[in-house]
Amino acid sequence: MAKNIARVLTLPDVKEKFGASFLDVMPQGSAEMARFLDEEVRQWKAVAVQTGISLD
């Protein structure tokens, strides 16, 4: 199923519809997605610490 979803996400009309909503299509497997999310959390955690942002 994941391979079919990844294939559909590469179709030009699907990419166009996502793009119209300002969404980036990122067809990838679960391991790649986990690495991406880990890096995003690390990056934005550093920003929050540097700027003093906290959740209330």
C-alpha cells in the first residue's frame, strides 16, 4: 500500500493539487519519514530554546 501511495503522490495532477494548497509532496518510507521528523524536532526545539518559547 505504501508503494502505491508513493506512486500516486508523484503524479503531476496530485502534486499540482497539493501545491495549490501550499503542501509539499514527500513520498517516502517510514524510516525516511522518522528521520525527517527527528531532524525537524531537533531543529525547532533548538529554536524554541534559543528564543525562550514555551508551551503554557
